[in-house]
Amino acid sequence: MLDRDRARRLAETALRASAADETEVVVEQTEQELNRFTADHPVQNLVRLLSRVSVRVRVDGHEGKASTGSTTDDAIRRTVERATAVARMMPRPATDLLPMAGRQEYTLRNREAVAPDPDATAKSVASMTARARGEGCRAAGIQSAENELRLVMNSRGLDVSDLDTRAEISFTVFKDDGAGWATGISHDRSGVSEESIAERAVTKALRSRNAVAVKPGHWTVILEPPAVASLLLFASYKGFGAQQVEEGSSFLAGKIGQKVVGDGVSIADDCHHPLAVGHTFDGEGLPRVAVPLIDRGVATGLVHDRATAHRFGCRSTGHATAQPSSSGPIASNLVLAAGTGSTADLLRGLDRGILVTQFHYTNMVEPTQLTLTGMTRNGTFLIDRGEVANPVKNMRFTQSLVEALRRVTGIAGDASLASALFGGYTVVPSVRIEGFHFSSGTEF
């Protein structure tokens, strides 16, 4: 089980063992429950607890770091020794190190751990797979729960810990040549409805049979939240960080205060949003604060760590990655402001378009315009005169996210927590975009 007192004792052991000028200790305990299943039987089931202690020290301007997965006192002391040895092997002192942060004020969440519950998991899986079998469908899925306790302490008095919790179901259903998929993610089990997930996945699988090809080109699309998330996550990695702007690799370089996307688009980074998951402090132990990034189409802000804040003459927003790091600050809790109404309202008045459930294997082509490529998957449908009509074969897209956000003509009110293939979580609604570019078709 997660043990905050044990984590604190480990950190204190490391601090006592260090004779360095400055010392930082990060203790992470992760409790995971994972169940992979098919419609016929479980495939994998595990519950495990992982621990890691990382120690970063500074000696005469030299910095070193080491970590261990062992939590004995001897292992902690040896990790301090290794970090110190690494620092002393550095050929020259760093000239741009800021002193480690001191004590901070925090707004922490009081979430309860998602306790492993094999009985509840078995009932949930049985309910979803029964729904699929009842329609003669094959099915496969993943149900998981994860709790991560993170504690940061340093020799300058910084001391903080919190608990990140998450429950998630991903369910894929197959019927003949059709496939449907649905997911649910929340900070606890009560926020994930297996009945709704199963119903959506089965319905899409049944409707996806006998898909026909349509011509690639520029289409009006309605993207459901998971499809939006798989695009917007790339803006987290390569768009909103101050270092990326400083280096000129971001689409916001030289454009703060200017209109960069459509009037209806507002994006913030906010770990305290009710739907968000993630820790409330960053890799340097500083509190994460909400940052308005785009307000009604205008670029208004960036996320900072202590280094970029020092160079920009402002305060850190609490978006550092684990230190030392060359990547700079990362926007890790993006929220696309929801509109009003439902997906049906986005359909209304649309003569012809494509509804996308999910994008698959989305990757970056070019960062300064966030040009991305990937494929539709598990439920792609033609929209005909305001109604979801025939299934269409999957297509590859090649599209600048910046350009796509300039052509947003509708945002629904169905904001949900969504993730994508390479991880990361955003709070996003369904979105309608004009002129979305599909570059080619596929054979499936």
C-alpha cells in the first residue's frame, strides 16, 4: 500500500546522508491495477507497487543525480553516494544553476486512492463483454487504476507531497469488418461508466460494417474528444513552453499578444480543473498554477519553470519537468474551453462531412506549425445533411493543428478527460473543423 510516512522517512534518510551543498530527494510510489481481457477470458491481471527514490546533489557548482528502486536505508545512502560521485566527475561547474527552491505555499487536492478491487473489476468486465456477446461481437479491452504518491524534499526547506489518482477503461468491439471503440477516464472509479462505454463501442462496431471509401481531400470534420486530445497533446510537448518560444521552435514564437487561432478557441493549462488528473506541483517542487494560454484566439501566456522565469523576468508557473532537464517547461494539463450543446448541435446544418471517433499513431511532421499525421480508427462515419450516415474506410490525415484551430466553427459542451496513444491527458470537448486535410485513404 502507498505509505506517505514511509516516503517521508526515505527522503529524510537521504538528506541526512548527504554532505552536498544542496540536496533534493524525490520519492515516488506507484500502485497499479491492470486487467487486459477479451470477450472470452482475462488475458492479464496484475496488482503491483513500484517505488523509486531519486537524489540530486550539488557540490561546488557541479550537479549529479542518481536513483534507485530499492527502499532500504543502505540503498538510499548508496544512491546519495553515487549522486555525489557523479557531481564530482563533472568536468566543469555549471554556470547557470539557480539555488534550489525553498519552502512554498500549495493548494493540494484531497483525493482518495483508487483501491484495487478485483470483484468490482470482474463485474465490470463481465458487464461489458456480455453486452458485446449479446450482439454477436468480439471484444477486447483494458481496465486499469493507478495511484501515484510523489514527495519532494530538499535541503533548503522545500517539503511537499500529493496523490495522483486515475481509473480508466478502453474497450474495442468488432463485428464482421466493423470496429467500434470507447473509453472512459476519471480520477476515481465512479467517474467511469462501463455501461456507457460498452454501449458506445458496440453501437459503433455495428454501424461500422461495410465501410466505403471516400475521396481524400479537405473535409469538414467533427472530432470526438479522444480525437481532439490526440492532436492537442502535441501542443503540450511543442507549443506552450517558454523555452520552445525562446528557441523559435514553437508556433507562438514572436506572437504573444497576437491572434493565432480562431475566435472560439480558448486554451488554458490547469491542473486544478475538476476533471484533470496529475500532480499539483512540478519537477522542481513548485506549485502548478493555472495559466491562460490562448484567450478567444489570442496568445496570452506561456508555461515556465524556474530557469525560463529567471530569463523572462517573471515567476515560475510550476511546469518544470524532473531536473536536470534540457526540455524546458511543459504544459501538462491542457484544457480546451467547452462550448454549449451536444455533438448533435455540431451536426446541425452540416451538409456533408466526416465524424471521427479516434486518431491512431499520430505523429509530428513539423513543429512550428504543429503539422501532424495519423489515421482514423474504430468508427469513422460520413455526415450527410446533418445526420451520421454510412461508415467510411479509414483515412490518413496530414494537417497543421494551428491551421485547424483557425478553422474551428463549433465546440460542444461535452468536455471530458481524454488521452492519446503516447500518453498524457487533456480536458477537451467535441469540435467541428472546416477544411481538415485527409491526404490518402486506407484499405481497411
